[in-house]
Amino acid sequence: MREQNLPRCACGSGVEPAGGTKRIIFACAGASNAGQVSNEAAVQLTKEGYGNIACTASLAVGTPSTRKNVEEADEVIVIDGCPVGCAHQIAERAGITPDQEIVVTDLGIKKGGSLDLSEEDVETVVSA
């Protein structure tokens, strides 16, 4: 059997946020406004220093560096677009119980096929 050499993923690594709590954020990036709002909220939270966005797909395939980042985190946050909970399911299958979960549609944001995002919707999720 051939050994795989997986490339190192830098997702979720970087500067520790203000306050010293190391948070890792996994977001849905689904093909709807709700999925994209969840991803954009995770990007904004990272830019604001709340935590570090990490690659949910990388978690799904078991990239060692992503797993290491999770193990080093003080808190794991999952932001899903809708009740299907893809990011939550991926975390669960990886043996991770999120410390906080946010579902965009639970915040009154209606899921639709458009990929147009409103700043108001993103701010609603960031505030949650």
C-alpha cells in the first residue's frame, strides 16, 4: 500500500485572538445565501480577532494539521446555514463536539437559492 503524503493545510492557524482564547470556527459554505452568510460571518469574525476560520472540508477529509488545530483550540464554533447542519455533522463525524453552534436560519434569515448576501444578515450572524 502506498503511503500518502498529505500537504500541510494552514487553515485555522494564525495569530491568537485578543483575550487569549483560541477559537477555531468551522462554517458551512453551502450553495445558498444561508451557507454563504455563514462563511462570510466566519471570515468577519476572524478579521475581528474573535477566532480563526478553518476549512470544514479539510476537517471532513481528516487533514492532520486541521485536527491538530482543533486539539489546540480552547473553543470550537460551528456556523451552519440551515438545519441540515452539514458543518455540525462533519465535526461530529470527526469526533468533535462544538462548544457553540449557530444556525443561520434559526436567526430569522430565510434560505434561498440566491448567493447575494446582505451586510445586515452577516452582522446578525456575527452578533450571535
